[in-house]
Amino acid sequence: MPPSIGAIANTRLFRETHANYAKVNLYNVMTAFRGFEASDARDMVFALVGMVDDRNDPVLVPDYRLQVEEVFLSVTFLMLKRYGLDIPYDAGRVQRSYPSMPSWVVDWTIRPRTTSFYAPPMPCHYHAAGEMSPVLRSPEYSNPLILDGVFIDHVKSFTPPLHVHDMSHDLNEGLLNGLANYYFSACSLANSLSTNQINTLAPSMETRFWRTLAANRTYDGLPAPTNYASGHDSVRDYLSLWNTCGRSTETLTAHPSAKDLHAAYKTSWFLPDFYRYSFHRRFCLTDHGRMGLLPEDKGSGDRAVLLLGKDLPVVMRAAEYEGRAAWRLTGDCFVGRLMDGERLRVGDGDVKIEEAVIH
């Protein structure tokens, strides 16, 4: 949908909702219009406050004396206060309209390239922080953002990101090449944890693999069901046949097994969530042998961190701010065996809580 048509549709929807006296959430308004064009970027906030239920907060009062970076920082911090630390964004992406803006501040002029692992105000289905409560150590509405967290693991190795832009035709060579390149790169990393091939791994290892590729969740946030295992097998078998056929659609369609394998692949429940959550992300292994999905903008040596009170782990990169050690936020991530509070249990003696200065 062209942005102009989307903007008209969103505006009409919110006007109708507001006319019916329903409260309109700040997060819902901001994310619905995020990435649309404005002649003045500050209007990505100020032009929308009339739709918001609590529009009288001083942060939302239009003040064009403020710089764009100041406006975006203030509304991001307001959301952190209202909705917790798990507002989803690809904050640390490479291409930002305002590169000097702190990495934890949302750039409201750019839409995320990835499907979020979490969409407030719906409840988060991950609980990586366990029972820990957030500890904010920095002054409000200021940079850097200082939080308490647990530094879990280093990123050891990772695949190229999944770049596929056309899911409309399942025999499209670009689509199959993109999926196959990403899938078998991930297989190669997973194989490094075992001497066997992925299709002969112990069941527990293979389960970890497919659950990671689909972020262990369905699109509506439920835990990935066990029948995703057979769906994963269908995707693996069809992509393997694609390789066997020299990545030629003509050779593939002529293969005697193609029809049955294609039918299983096309109806696989695993495939849409594999694509949805891996799109513009990298499959990775950590130093401690965890499998994960990381933001596209990342590098070897980045750290997976659990910020207290945040249900999703984040990836951060060492940086410096005003002469002191700091971190740049790359974005949310999925890391197996971390997402349900396995690492953070109240009373665990080996949990070391450290200060995280995020710029």
C-alpha cells in the first residue's frame, strides 16, 4: 500500500475510534504512523498528539523550539515510563535519519524492517527477565540511559541476514535462493555444535534449531506447537531438493518427488513464522552454544544482555560516551534457553548484576 493511502486509512480509523470515545494509546498512534512523511520531522509526534488519550502530558505539548532529536528522545522515554522497557524498535539500525541520536531513542521517521517479537500493549509472551524489576539509574528524559542488567553471552558466529522480498510465488527463484542460502547457512552453524548433520541430530538439538528459526512463537504469540517439527522437515526437504535440482525451477518441476514435497512445503505451518521472524535477522551461535536470532546490524563480539525488567534480551556493542565506557543498543533479539527467565532467577548466586550505560 502506498504511504499516502496508508496514512489516509490510518487517519480515518483513528478518527472513528476517537469519535466513539475510545481511549487511543500513545504507542498505537505512534507506531501506526511511524515512517510516514512529514515536512517537519517533529510532526511525527506533535501532529498526532490530538489522537492520544493522555495528550496533556508536558512531553506531548508541541514545542518547535526543540530539536528533532530532543522530541524523539522525550517521547521514547515517555513510552518507556508508560509501557515498560519492551517497546519494540530496531533502534540501533545502521541507516537512521539522525545518526547522532542515542541508540536507545526511536527514529519515528523510519519504519522497522523486521517483525517485532512483541507488540504492546498486548502482553509479552517472553519473560527473559524473570521476576526482576527494572532499575533506572539515569535522570528522566536524559542521555545516556542507565539501567541494571546481566551480561549473558558474546556472539561467536552468525549467518548473513535473510533478505527475501517476494513471498507471493513459491516457485520464484529469488525467494527459494534466499530461503535456501539462509537456512543452510544456519544449518552449518548448528552443525558445529555436533558431529552429525542437522537432519540426524539428537531430537533435542534439532528442536532447538527449528524453534530458534521461528523464535519459538506463532504469529499470535503462542508457543510454537510440536507440529512445527514436521513443518520444519517439509521446508528442509523442499529446499534440499531445490539444491539437488541445481536451483533451476525447470529441473525442480520435472523431478518426480517435487509435487509431494512442494505440497508439504506450501502448507507448512512452520514456514510463515520462520520467514516472519528471521526476515532481516541473522541466525547466530554464542560462546556458550546458544542459538539465536539477532538484528541485521551486528558484529562478532557483541553482547547479549538481559536488562532488568525487560522481557526481551537485547544485543549491545561496546562504545564510549564522554570518555566513559558505554554501549550502543543494536536491538531486541531471541536467544534460546534465555526467553523464559532460565538465566535470571531471584536468589541465583551466580547472577551478576551490572550497570549498563546506553548511548
